[in-house]
Amino acid sequence: MLTTKWGKVDVAAETVTKQMEYHKNELSTLQTRHQAYVQSIRQGTEATDKTHHSLNENIRHIFQSLRSQLDRREKELLVDLENHTKDTKATQHALLTTCDEDKKTCTRVLDYISNIFLFASKSDILGLEKYVGEMTRTCLDNAAPQTDYAVPTADFNTNGLSKLKANVSGFGAILTMDMDGESVNGNLLRVIADWKPYKAYRQASFRNQKLENGVARECGVHLLKPGAVDRSCILKCLPLKNDKDRFSLAYVHINTEGDLVNRKSVIRPAGEGRLKKYTGTCSTAPLPQDGCPQYWELENRVSVNKPLSGDRLILEVGVCREEQRDVTHCIGGRPHSYSMNVAHCPTHGGICRSIWKEEKYVLCRPYTLPNTAGTSHTLHYGVVYDDARKKIVFIDVKEKKVMSTLDNVDCSEPLWPMFGVYNPDWITVCMRLVVGSDINMTEEKKAMIVKALS
């Protein structure tokens, strides 16, 4: 019997056969995987065609809507121009008619005086002196101005046109995603990557995490609408901080946890530029103006030491321009300021929430907590700032309700988040900022924000 260094031939053949069977199974598995992958590509091609058709219709619809809105605005402006011209010409016609009548009256008086000189006797002239004087004074009182007529001119205000063009040119993007929805790129990735708080996370892999469950959520970035990619539908939960170098030493302090408390601090930290009149502090930086809605929350632990009376304040949240931060003890009712105050309300006889837009009082939401000594409560509020839509929204997070949406907010200059706590003899307040990934951004909350901004 023949032998080899491996042993007998049949034993060697059996070994090789088993090895070849293993290769066969491996290749068969690979072939099956290839077939499945080819099938998934074909399904992906069909899905791409469907997506193309859907996005094509969506893009056409959106831009048709924009064109329609532009056409409507153009017609409105042309109507305004026609009305303005009509009113101006009507005024000019009335002035011309009045001037013509005054001129005719003056001519008649002049002719009358000329006839007196020609035909009246000296005794008649003496008798007509008073009458002629009165007629002359009447003409002089109605005399036309000595200067030329100032023609009122119209102009077309194009303020914001450059910004509008820039927004239009950058509007929209095609978002590319893997079939499992995990790989995100395109303009949305650039929007998030350019956001400064995100840069600390850039070493993480975006391709292996979904937008709503990965790095973006860790940074506090959320899509308000599924599939939306423009900036106005990206919600940023800003990493705001109480400014420890700015709070008013005379009224409040910031504890070791970073919370704002309505008590003086035993430690008196040095520093220039502190607030002196405002009973609280501001954020370390103003809100960015990048076309994305911004969101933050405040959790307030409140204990009633003794019942409040009058219009005593408990807390304030809001935004204002830089020059309004330290004018008074609160920003409510100040120019270029937008705020929500919790205070005792003389009208309702309880503790209410009041909304202020610049110098105007907007509304009052009654009875946010009982005005009873010894009780403690947690008040949880959210604030949305949208410079693109020029809106600010105040939300009661616990009640899951929008308290108020302020429209036509002046976003021409940066606005600063403000945080105020008041009246330590009557109330104890500890205000904690809830920001970034610490915010529990539920679908219900997003839907509420979308509705408030629409």
C-alpha cells in the first residue's frame, strides 16, 4: 500500500476532501450573501427612484409655494404703491383746488379795488375802507406759502434684502443617508459641525450613529421635523451658563452646583462689570443669530416662607439687549426685552405667570402655585428663541403647555438670556439651568415647539 509523509493515500484524500467541503460551504455562504446584497441594491435602486420622485415633488411644491408667496407680496406692494400714489394725488388736487379758489378771490378783490379808484367818490372810498380791509386780510390769511411746494416722495424699503437673498441661496439641501438611516452627511452635518459646542465631539464617528440618537443628541441638536434639513428645522439646546462674574452681589449668589439663589453670598468674589441693579444674572454670551431655533429650560425649586402680597416677584426668565441688562431690577416692561415673570398678582389674588413684550404687558396665566407658607414646589419652564421666524416661546414643561408665543421679535441686535430671583424674605428660590443633552427632548415636546413656531 502506498504511503506518503501524511500517511496512507485514502486518509490524505479524506482530509483534502473535508478541506474542499469547507471551502465549498464558505463560497456557498459568500454566494448567498452576494445574492442578498445584490437584491438589497436592487431594492435600494427602487427606493432611490421613489425617494427621487417624492423629493422632486416636495421641492417643486416648496418652491412653488415660495414663488406664490413672492407673487402675493409683489401684488400687495403694488397695491400699496397705487393707494399711496392715489392718496398723494388726492391731497395735491385738494391743495390745487383750494389755491385756485384763493387766487380767484384775490383777483376779485383786486378788481373791486381798481373799480373803486375809477368810479367811487372820496366819500364812498371812506365808507368802503373797512370792507376792503377785511377782504384783504381774508386773502392774506389764506395765502399760499412763500416757499415752493414740497413734493412728497415715496421709496421702496429694501432693508434685509441681502440677508433674504443669502437665506434663499442657502436654503434647502439634499441629505444623504445609508439604507439603514445611520450615515448622515450633507449640509446638515456641516451645520452641526460648525456649531462650536459640537466641535468637542468631532472625534466621534458620525457615520455609526443616528442623528437623533448619537452625537447630535449628545450636543443637544434635534430635528423638529423628520427628513427636514434646513436650519429653521434644527433645534439647538444651547449649553448656556450663568455668568458667575456678572451676577449682582447685593441680591443673589451662584452656589457650588452652578444654581442661582435669591440670597447674598457670604463670599464676595471680586470682579469688574457686575450687574448692580438687576436681581440676578445673565448668560455668559448672547444668543447666536444663525437661523436655528434655540432652546433652554429652567428648573426652579421654590419654597414659600410667608404669603406674598402686592406684586412681589418670585422669578424672571427672558432675553434682552445688552444695554437693558442692568437698567432696573427686572427686564419686564423694558424696551427690546421679552420675559416671563412669576409673581403675586393683585388682579387674581394669587401667584401668576405674566408675559411681557418690550414695554407692553401681554397676558397673565393665573395660579402657578399656592400662596401658602411652608409649601415647596418645582416650576419648570422652557424658552425657545427663533431669530429666523422672529419668535420667542415660553413653555410650562410640567403642564406640557405653551404659555405664550411672542411674534415680531426685534432680532436686529444680539439678545442676552436673563435669569432673575427675588424677595428672599418671602420666598426661597433656587434656579437651575437645564441645557444641552440634559434636556429631555420628547416627541411631544418637539411637536409642541413646532406648533408654536408655525
